[in-house]
Amino acid sequence: MHVLAFEDGRVDRLGVLTAARPACDLMIGASSLHDALAHIGHVERVVRPHLARHIAGLAGRRITLWGGATPPVATDVPASRHGATALVVNARVVPSRRNIQQLRNLVEAGHRGAVRTGDTIAAAVLHLAADGGSDDRAAWDALRDTGSAAALEALALEELDADLDLLHEPYDVISAHEQSIEGSLAMRIDSGRFRETKPGLFVADGASVAEQVVVRHGPVVVEAGAEIGPFVCVDGPAFVGPGARVNPHAWIRAATALGMACRAGGEIEATIMEPFSNKPHDGFLGHSHVGSWVNIAAGTITSNLKATYGPIRLHTMLPDGSRETIHTGRQFLGAMIGDFAKTAINASIPCGARIGVAATVGGAVPEMVTAFTNSLANGRSTAEQAATILERMMGRRGLEIMPADRELLEALAR
């Protein structure tokens, strides 16, 4: 089975969360859409040019900067002389247990058609002729080559019976995560790879959990190579990814997910930390999304609740100088922090803050911080400076920086 995860024109609405990574590689629950689709078939990403160049530049020699797998060579769609069924999925589909099961059902049924969410194609099942002569094959090739779903729209596919949830705004990632994490953990537990070492605590072989760890309620899933130190309190549902480390005396609260090789300490609630990020010291991180290679310094605190207890609004400056106000409808919303960002000690981050990629912030952080801003130096960081910091961070994880990584940072800085 061959799967295309494609980004449509609305992926830019996800802002800082997807500036430096494909939307299908956002961690929601305990998995990304890309990883969830890999259980259905071979997944190929159709992404924006700067991300496509990064993936191609790695050529399978190392995982991506966001922790995702890279194909060693380009692959074509396997097809018998009778043709092949292929799955196309919008990269903004939430990788919830419900959505993944619906996609499995579509593949098993094999009926040609599309699933729409509003006016957007969320997924499609295509029948690709072995000789390459079908309209479906032409649309598939056009989507792979150009990233445009126009040819897919032109097929006028019949409606399939499914209802798939999509991400629309950056704060949707937090909401989708809260709604998905329990089902996402259940899928991992159902794999049979985990032992329930105490009520609600499911541990993979090779993980280390101190005897003094308290699990007040589950499920808490701990992947291979992860380590939880003594006197940690964990409230499930929670996920500790492969190679992640939770320092002693931390409080990991409900709906927290720590990605591969993360370092966590202090108090964290309802937050996603993407692979390779650090929050090892005291401080509070709540209802937030943290990209990869982010360092949250000691004493950094995110606000996730207004003093009025009212719903949180986001404010965005538009190119024409006007200000857009977005009503999130959420009472609890912390920060959305782009990849490679850094905070100084005792940074105070307001509700709904959006911190751009490779930005460095300290003190009282504004609601909007553009990419590569360096508030500690009252200026901007260069791509070269960001690469130097990244190289040092990667060395601490046993990874080597590659030219493709530097080129990605240069593209983001431009």
C-alpha cells in the first residue's frame, strides 16, 4: 500500500508549529500522522519546497531535524498488471485513533472516492492503472510533482462515508492532542510491547522507571530507552517517548507527551514536547506545543489561564498593518513555540504566545515573536549562529549536523 501525505494551501495557518516541519510530522497524542500512516503502508510526504530539499538532502542517512524518518531513495507506486489502490491523506488530518481507523476502513473497502471536511479533501482512495494511463495516476503524479491538489479536485471523486477531523489553527493542535492522547496510548498498549508494572503504568523493555515514581492514574506509557527518575509524580494519560528522560521530583500532569530524547523537569501539563527538546529544570509549561531542538531555561513559566478566567484571544498583525483577532474559545492555552527556539532563565510567556523558529526570548515575552528574533541582543540571530547552536545541541544527542540542516536554517531565515 502506498500513501501520500500532502500539504494543502491552508497549512500556513498553523504558523510557527509547521514553519520548519511538515504538518504530518506534528506530534499529536503519542504519534504523528506520518508515523500512524506508516502502519497502513509506505508513506511519502508532499511538502513545501524548503522541507522537500531538507528531506532529499538527508537521503536516508539520518532522521530529519524533527525526528521523522527519511526514505533512502525515491520509490514508485507498486502496481500489478491489474493496477493498485493508493491512499492520499491531507497532512492536516488529526492522527487520532478514530481517524486512523476510518482510513484503515477506507483502504480495506478499496472503493474509489474522496472524503471531504467542509470544502477540503481530507483523504482519497485512488485506483492507479499499472500502465500509468489512468486519470487517477495522472492526478497522483501531479500531486507528487507539484504539491498541488488541483488535479485531485478535477477527478470529481464520489463521496466516501467517513468523517475526518482537520487542523485549522495552531491552537487546534492543543485541542486535538487533548482529545486524542488516550486513544493514541491505547493503540500503543494494544501492540503488546508494554508490561503493566504497576496499575496504569505501561513500560517497554529497555525503559527505566524508579521505584519511587508515583502514578496517580493512568494510562502512562513509557517507551524503550526512556528514564523516569525517583520521586516523579505522573498523572495520565501521559507519554514518555523513546530515550526521553524525566528528572527527579518532576510533576508530569495529564495529557503530556514527551517526544524522543526529550529532557523534562519541573511541572508540565497538557503539553507536547517534540523530539530533542529540553525543559530539565523547575518552571511551568502548560497547554503548550514545543518544537524540536528547543531549550526552555530554568524558571521559565508559561501562562495558560487569563487573570479574568475568560476565553483566550490571539492577535496577529497582517501585512497591511491591521490586526486580526482570533477567538480560540479555549480557557486554557499556553505557548506555541517553533523549532530551534530558546528561552532565557525566568522568562515569562503569556497565554497564547507564538514564538517563531530559532527565536531567543527572555524577560516578559510578547505575544508574537518573529523567527530568528534575539531579544537578549536586541536584534536578530543569523542562520549561521542558529546552526552553531544546533550543532552543539545535536552533539549532546550523539547526532552530527549535515549540510541539509544548515540549508534548512538558511531557507527559514530568508
